[in-house]
Amino acid sequence: MPAAAHNGSTSGSPGGLPKPGSLGALKQQLKAERARLIAAFGDNGKPEKLLRGLRQGVDAVLGHVWEAAGLPPDTALVGVGGYGRGELFPHSDVDLLILLGRPADADVQARLEELVQLLWDLGLEIGHSIRTVDECMDESKADITVQTSLLEARLVAGDMVLFAQLQQRFDAALDPQAFFQAKSAEMRLRHAKYEDTAFSLEPNCKESPGGLRDLQVILWVAKAAGLANSWSQLATRGLITKTEARQLMEKERAFKDIRIRLHLHTNRREDRLVFDVQTPIAETFGLQTTGQGLHLRRASEYLMQRYYWAAKTVTQLNTILLQNIEAHLFPQPAEPVAINERFNEVNGLIDISDDDTFIKTPSSVLEVFLRMTERPDIKGMTARTIRALWHARFEIDAAFREDPVNRALFLKILQAPVGLVHALRRMNDTSVLGRYLPNFRRIVGQMQHDLFHVYTVDQHIMMVVRNMRRFTMSEHAHEYPFCSQLMANFHRPWLLYLGALFHDIAKGRGGDHSKLGTVDAAQFCAVHGIGPEDTELVVFLVENHLVMSHVAQKQDLSDPDVIEAFAAQVGDERHLTALYLLTVADIRGTSPKVWNAWKAKLLEDLYRITLRVLGGEPHSADRELKNRQEEAKTMLRLYGLPADAHEKFWQQLDVAYFLRHDASDIAWQTRSLCERLDGAKPVVKCRLAPIGEGLQVVVYVKDQPDLFARICSYFDRKNFSILDAKIHTTRNGYALDTFMVTEQNFAKSYRDLISLIEHEIGELLVSQGPLPPPTKGRLSRLSRTFPMTPTVDLRPDERGQYYLLSIAANDRTGLLYSVANVLQRYRINLHTAKIMTLGERVEDVFLVDGAALNNSLKQIQLETDLLDALKV
């Protein structure tokens, strides 16, 4: 059934549309052809053949239906968008324009509605518009999306003369310069939506930077400019080389192949390579998981690394092509301004003085990035420079790396006062960085399946360096003023950037990447002539970059031994400051979800306490107790309370309480409770957390065995996340429990939430109803794809007074309540809870005691029950 193109209609009434019986046959024919094409694709894996075949099958059906529709002679059915381009993905919409010679009267409108309904009945997912030529022109002027779809318009059936009229008017009205600017702006916005990186762990193969849409943008603007309709034509016009055209065709074919497999595997229009489809898609390519244990490499990792390398190539060639097309559309004759004998500045871009500059002077491969850091007014490289650099990267070999000139150039880039992050990113994009640091090349495009990183290893490192640089910039000082203050006084800050560059460079090799990375860092420092003292600092940062986070979030900062041990490990203020800055930059560079104000406070508290110890002030419990009490008394006086208002309350508290609470918390709780010490009713008070994120809740009530579990059950039902819990029992037998909680939308209605929490927890504690059973909360999609085996570790603390209970599991709602419920059954007393959430993973530490812990058999039973509670 060939698609019909004609000047008149062969059927004069809507009755000519297929009857239900023939409609079913037509639908079955379309379905059978689709199945045949998909089966053939499974055999030979040729994406172009499938896309063309699916389009031709739909063309035939549309032509048949159009012939029978009985529409006026001056109408046409036009394919637009991807369908107009001549390709149809398995679950993509069929984008149609029904073109009218004149506005539709009631009769034509009724026939059109019947036609559209029929197309849906045939199982076609259509996106359609009905317009006259004038309406098309008006819409295209106002909407760049309409203009783009008309650029790819293709006649499927109907009046060829009318379609030709549309094309003539569209071509005459199209402003190639305005179109280029609009599509370039649209692309920048789209890239920003995807954080300007193709290296997110779940990229969109169509929309992400370096994906299919970037390739389409090139062809759209080239077609609008009248330059070319294909990669080969672009090469013929001299805008790219034949090799580059071949690379673009290969990458386009690869992305189409992935997109087809995504549609077929998910049985819907799905363009995202989300975690749970990556392995099945990889296996359709014949990729397999290799290795085991620490050396395990999933099939999905092989697939995604190929994807990222392809996206990187597309990004580079995209820049070259758009620059060349822009130069054609906006000729800007300008005299090159010499920077030196190797480089010129041309229209705000750096340009090589000769096509073979990088070949004649290999060190200029690094020098070009250094010159750009020295000239902030230079916004990028010319297409000629990018192309030459892309090909010259192969000049970077062992001899290049051993050349003292090149080593000095690389150090100067690291030491540049401005432009370092742009330089490193450009070096990574052009593969220069991976060639100069071979071990860095191994982590380019490497996945991280640890449930909290959202970038590949190389892009995470770039984010950490960026975060570190932001501490030096006055325009970002408001974000983390303490970090900015410390960075301003740090001597040779470029050593911190070097530590950031190497901190995760050994990921994926098997073994402890912190230990393995020190070898790379030490070797780099040795061959680049970095002194022993500075080398030791860089190696220290690489080896210990996880330590401060671990201590702050999992250990008791009120314990003098913890602080003394950490102070001994860092050694001096310079190492402490360097480690603190790297830790903040590192956590912020993992995922937007991982960093929060509570973690910021824990790290800053650890920094300040340790700094005092390093300064010679012992971390004495007595001194700390006195300082906090005096500070709390000062705050109480500001509240207008009598000088002795605190005495009765404080007599019920021990030293541990004062060491585990800030002065502001002590003052707030004293003010709230000093008049209610022996009341029968629970006291529940809630306020905005002083750290500026979340809510602080204090509960004061006669002690009861299931209190912690009961409160956790409330927060579980309300979908609150518990960031921290401090459990204390007063001398007069009351429980004094403090919780730091947060909820996704608490900032919008925190006043109502405060009142609600105070009332409902009070009612819950009065009612004393049975504890509800823990809910087995749903795991996130990421956790379902990469489930971790829960772990439980129970061991005595160093003094033998308490037990440390450590758990690690996939995060889910109700997890903490499930743990609390088990502890309650075994009559375990909880003293503190350190809650650490790392994206989709939790690592919680509890300080506990109880008679059951003195029985080895009950310990084993407790651990077994906890593991059961952590499973989903």
C-alpha cells in the first residue's frame, strides 16, 4: 500500500473510511509488520533499517486511510518532527500536520475528527495539529518548536501543490541567523537542565548533552542555513572532515540503537538509561559481567563507559560544527591578535597560529589551557584549535609526560589564580587530562554503584575541584562563609586542588581506593618536583579523605578520647583545615541530596573542637561542661528568666547530658521544662532547628521502655526523616529525648507542623496504645536495582560501659522504627543515635546497653532479628 500523494480525493464521503472489520484487518497488518521488523532488528541489530521500516509501515496505513477519508482536494497529510524526518522509534509518537487549503467548515471538521479517532483506533499514538498554511506561518513565527517541526516536514498523502506552497512560504520566511540563535539558546537551556554534563549516572540518550538531540540540532541549523542535510554533505562543504563525519554517523547510530532497545525493553517511550534497565540493555549487546568481589565489573558499566565516550566525542564535534556554521552565518572578519608565536585571539576565542602548531610544539597542547587561565576574557577555543587539539591528544605519550617543560606547564595550570575548573574540564573533554594522567583516563565514564554518587568518577572529581575553588571566590562566600574564611588564609591552596584531583583516582581497581590513590599522588608529586612537606599533605588528604566524615557522623563528639584520637591523626592545624575543606567539597560533590545543614554542623563542630585540642587546650569534660553551662546561663538571662531558674532542672541532669547538647539546646530545653519537672503529662516542644534546616523536637515524659520506638513510629507515619537523636534519662526518672527531623516540604508550613507535632506526640504518649507493626517501606528504584546486603555490628565500646550498634542498609521509610521496635522487644536502652544518610544508603550508629547484651546467645538473636528488620 504505497503512500498516496494526489490533487483530489478518491472517496467523497466519510463512509469511505474502513469499516470495523477491515479496520481490524488493517490493525493486524500493521501489528504483524511491526513484529516482523522488530524480530529482524533482534537478528541483525541495524537501527536505520528498523526506523525506516516502522516509518514506511505507518506511511502505508496513513496513505490508505487518507484515500478513504473523503476530505476536500486541497488538503494534505504531512509528517513532522522525527516522523517527518523519516524515522520512527518503536514507541514514539507519530507527529502529523493536517494541512488545509481553507479553514474547515462543520462537515470537514467532522470528517477530520473521525479520521483522528480512526488513527487512534488503529493503535497509532499520534500527535496532531490541523492548520492552514497561513496558520502554520503564524505559529512558526511565534514558536521555535513549530518552526523546527516544519523544517523537517514531509508529505505523506494529499495535495502536493498545497504542501509545496507551505514549503515555499516557510523557506522564504525562515531567518537562518535567528533560527541558529534560538536553537543555540534552547540547547544551552537543555544542557543546564541536565547540569551541563553527559556524565550523570542515568543519562537521557536523547536529551542529555552529547546525546541524539545535540546531533539533531547540528543538522537543523545546517539545513536552515542551506548548508547540508546530512553528515556527508557537511564534510563535502568542508565544515567537518570525512573522519569526523564518519564518527558522527557512528555515534548517531549507537545512540539510536540504545534508544530502540530502551523502547523495546520497557515497552514504552523511555529515553533514560536508568539503573534498572542498564544491565538488561547491556546484555542485549552481548556485554557480560566480569570478575568478582572487589574486582566485579557489571555489564552495565561496560555499556555506560562506551556511552560516555561516545557522548564526549559528540560534544567535541558539536562545538566544532556549531562554530563553523555560526562563522558561515555571522561572518566576523577580525584581525588575529597575537598572544605569542603559537596562539592568537580571534573574536574572543583562542586560535592556533598554524594548523600544525600542536605537532611542531607538543608542549603547546598543555600551554593552550594555561594561556586561557591567564586570559579570562577568552571564552573558548576556535573550531580549528579544538579539532587540532582533539587529534593531537595522541602526541601525549611517556616521553611527553617525562618532559620537564610539560610537567612545569601542568603545575602552572593547577596554580592558576583563575580558570582552573574550566581548564580541567576542557582538558577532560578533549581527553588531554586522561592522556597526561593515565590513571585518570581509567576512571573517565566509570560508574559508581554506591547509592549516593550521581556522577561518574571523573565528573565527581571535577565537581569536588569546583567546590573547592568556590571557597576562594568572593561571589560565593555567602554559601559557606566559614570555608571561605579558612581558604582565604590557606597557604598554597593549589595543593588542595591536587588532593581533590587524586582523592578518588583509584576507584574501580579493587581494594581500598584511599590507599591505592596515595601511590598515584606520591608518584605525581615526586616527578613534578613537589617538596616533601607538600607531598606529605597531598598524600595525607588522599589517604584520609573519608576519615573526618566518618568521625563527625558516626562517633560521639562529646567523648574526649574520640577527639584526642582524631587530633592525633590530623597532627596540626594545616592538615585539619585541609581535610575539613576537602571533606565539605567532597560530600557536596556526590549528590545534591547528600549534603545538608546538619552534616555541615557536625563537621564544623568537629573542626572547632579539634582545633582547640591542637592549640594545646585539652578536651577536658570538666572544662567543656563549665563552658556550656556558662553559655547556657547567658542565654537564659536573655530570655528574661530569674538567675536561679535553671538550678532545679540542672540538678536532675548528669555530665553526659551537657556534653551531648549545645548551649543553645540546653538553654531552650531549660526554659521549656524548668517549671514542669514533675508533671504527669508529657511535655513536647518543637522549634525550627538552629542550623536552619529541619525541626528540633524535645520530649520530656516519665520514662517508659518503648518510648523511643513509640516516637519513631510517629515520625515514620508522618514521613519525617530523623537526622539525629539524643536519648537521656534524668535523675528523677524522666526521659529527655531530643530529635532532629526533616520533611520534604516542611519549610512551606513549618508553623503548622510545629503545632501538629507538639499536639500529636503528646496525645500518642498519653494514649499508650499498642505499638503499630513496622511497615516494610518501599525501596527506591535505585536501591531495588543495586540492593546492598544489610550489616549489623554489635561490640562493646572501649570503656566496656556501653555497646556500639552499627547498621548499614538501603534507605527506606520506616527503617529506624523497625530497628527501634526490635530494640524495644529486647529491652535495650538507647543513649544516642547517630543517623547518617548517604543518598539511598544509611549507616547508623547507636550507643546502647541492656541486660540482654550480657548474654552471648541473646546477642546473636538480637543481631539476627535486626537483620530481618533491615531486609525488604
